[in-house]
Amino acid sequence: MHEECGVFGVWAPGQDVARMTCFGLQALQHRGQESAGIAVGDGRTVRVKKDLGLVTQVFDEPSLAALEGSAAIGHVRYSTSGSKEDGRMASQPHRAAIDDVPFALAHNGTLTNTEALRQRLDEQGASLLAGTDSEIATQIIARTTLQTHHLREGIAAAMDQMQGAYAMVVCTAEALYAFRDPFGLRPLCLGKLPDGQGWVVSSETCGLDIVGAAFAREVAPGEILRISAEGLASCQGTPAAPRASCIFEYVYFARPDSTIDGQNVYGARQSCGRLLAQEAPVEADLVLGVPDSGVPAALGFAQESGIPYADGIVKNRYVGRTFIQPTQEMRQLGIRLKLNPLPDVISGQRLVVIDDSVVRGNTSRKLVAMLRAAGAKEVHLRITSPEILWPCYYGIDTDTREQLIAANKTVEEMRQWMGADSLAFLSLEGLRKAVSGVEHPGFCDACFTGRYPV
Ligand code: SF4
């Protein structure tokens, strides 16, 4: 499972908004590594720089120095489909104009009625470059604003047309906008810079922390924020629907130092581990976490079970999605490119290994084989989420049902195929209990239950 994007925005006249956005995007880099982009509004126009690569590959001192202004938005993108050229076209922010007045948009999520919107735009003679849902949203907003004459009304009218998941930021020459789908599927929060310097919006609170902004509140589902020299203004762009925030953010996508809707992600993962130890106890010598998201859960499992925690798997941190691709021979090393076991720690030991999720099962199978080759006596897999049975249509890159191992095999069949001594998943009730610090009761859990909110 891969998160497909992170968004960031800042309104701070007199500050280096491009540099702040660059740092915000680095804090959100885990949400997308294929492309990065920043748009800046300088009072007269909106300039965009974007390209394929990590944030630090796309931006350097000269490119940031050329982006002066009062408002900025930024985007990091993950994508699996399409060639590099398609990826370049699809990179964000997208720039468009309303009666020659420019604006730029960045989007996290996926629209579910893209085809209908595309058809509408085709009929109106719009020419699309990438054809992605985010570019379509940009064009829809440009057209609705032409009719309503005000960008905020145009965004509200577009929100009534767009279905699915969206947390969006828009930058004009003079203002920053942030808005969110009526279900609140993807996260988006607001922060305040010190000494009245301005405001920041970010997919996660870790993006606020890095620029010294204090968390103010979540952007509410269906809400539109407008931040400009006139201050911060809020309106309800479209009525809020029954709340359905993505529960998987706590399991895997979000950074552990982020807090979403009042629940810290690290704390939720630790609770998942504790509850797993209650639901599926096992006799073992050591608890190991698969880095990074499995580690807090492994600590929780160790605390609850009394089995000691050990660092038995080391992550190769700097093997990312870069332009430097491994050779075919290196690819055959598979999981070894990213994770390496510590034989001195695990040899002869009965291990409980905590991981966040099972999608196709290939990684778990290779992990078990790798740990056995490093001398593990027993390998008991414990997963901090329920079985993934359904694809996600809300901004997460998942496989089809046919490819999801849990949709096609029983737990015992999966255990045998992975070669583990035992295998257990956290129940949905357990996962909901682990995130009980959340201030609202509404979650999307469609990838586990098939109950799609949209
Ligand atoms: S289907 Fe799963 S991954 Fe997608 S939004 Fe819902 S909970 Fe999150």
C-alpha cells in the first residue's frame, strides 16, 4: 500500500515561503517520492517549479531563491502507473488561469467520478495534459469560478461536482485556500506561525512542526479556508457527510510523530501492539518490529507480553525511489535491498515479528525466509491491521482483489504460504480501540470491510 500524495501550504508575507514549503514537503516526503513541486504567489502572478524526484533533488538554493512571494503551496506525489514522462505531466501543483488570473492547485486523494468530470470538460472543449483527477479538478474550479466570479464560490461549486477523496490547497497571487472532501477521507490540518507571521496547512502535523507552526485545528470536512492579507476566513463549501477518515493513516501512512484528529500516530501503533499481544499471544524469546511502522507496535507487544524487544532488523534508510535503479541481479535480492537481519541477535531465538499489513504477502514470505536464513528458530508473524480484503479508491495505490492474498486465502493458508510458525491479524475492533483517542467516531475501513463511504 502506498500513500499517493502530501500537500502543504503557507501564507506568510515577508517570510521565505518557498523555503518553508520545501521543508514542509521534506517532512511529508514519506507520502510520495516520485515528484515534488512548489507554487508561489507574489502579489502579481503565480510561479510553479516542479519535477520528478525527491524534494532535495528538485529544489536547490537558486531555485528556491527565485520563488519569492507571500503565499505558497507544495506537493509530493507517489505513483506507480505511467512512464516517467506521464509522471512529469502529472506532477503538481497544476497551474491554470481564470480570465488570465493564474492559480495553482495541489491534491491529496483520488476523485471517484473522474470519468464523468472528464467528459464534461471534453464537451466544453478543455484540453487536458496529464488527464489526472487533480488536473481535472483544477480545470473544473477554473470553469466554476468563471461562472461565480469568486474563487471561493467557484471552489464550493466544484466541491458539489467532485466525488471521492480530496484534501486540496490552492494558491493565487494574493491568497492561500485549503479545503477538504465532505467525508474528511484524507487528513489536512491548520497551524499558526509564531508572532503573527502567518498560517500553514499540511497533510500531517509533522509538516507544521518542521516550520515552527503550532497546531491550530483540523480543516473540517467540506470546509473552505481562505487566508490572505484580510486574515483567515472559513466557510462551509459543501455540507459535511458522515465522517469517514482513513483509519489506515494510523497503521502505516502517517509519520509516528504526527497527530491526526487528536490521536498521536505513535501512540496508536503502540496500542495496536499491546492489543495484538492480548488477542494473539505466543510463547517466544524476542519481539522484533519491521521498520519503520512495525517498531512502535513491537514495543507495545513487548510491554504487554513481557517478552523482550530487540532491534533484529535494520533498515537501509537511503534506498528510496530515486533515479538510481538497482540492477536486475540486485533486484533479485528483493527485501534485502531495504531490510537486513542481525544474525547475532536472532540466531537460535523464537521470534515474534510485528509488521503493519499484508497486501500480496510476498514481502512477509521473503521476510520469514530471510529471518530463518539468519538462524531464527521460530518466526511468529503478528500484523497490526485486519486482513486487507478490498482495494482502496481514495488515494491509495492498492492491488485488485485477485492480487490481495487475504481475499483469496484463509489465515492458515497464508501462514503455510509464508512459511511462518504462526500468523495473526489485529481485529477491526482492536484497531478501533487503538485509535480511541480520535475526537470523532467516523472512520473509513473499506479496505478491511468493503463498506465504501463513497
Ligand atoms: S479504503 Fe482503507 S486505505 Fe483507503 S481510505 Fe479507506 S481505510 Fe484508508
